[in-house]
Amino acid sequence: MSVVDWRSEEAYANFKKAEAIDIAWEWLRRDRDYQDDYKNLLDQEPSNPVTATFRHQWGLSFRS
């Protein structure tokens, strides 16, 4: 995961164009519990880590 200086205006240049889903994802991906859960899934099943339980737990949905 890249590290961004939250004080840098350049790091957030596209923020004004962001939609709610973009902001929600940025918030979630920085959540330590989410990161830990995702890492645990990768350790268990690296080829297909995102299970229905994981998606439900974290409120994730994917369009097909």
C-alpha cells in the first residue's frame, strides 16, 4: 500500500472529483482491521481471497 502525505495538496488533487464510493474505499483500505482480515484471507486462499462472508462483513459489493 502506498503511503501518502495527508498534508500534501498534490496528493489529493483529484479529491474534488471523487464520488462517495471513492471516499469510502479510501477510508476502508486504510482501516487496520480490514487490512488484517484481507491479509489473513490471502494467506488462506491466495488465488481467490474475497469470499462472500468477507464482502458481507466489510460491506463490499462488486458489479458484474
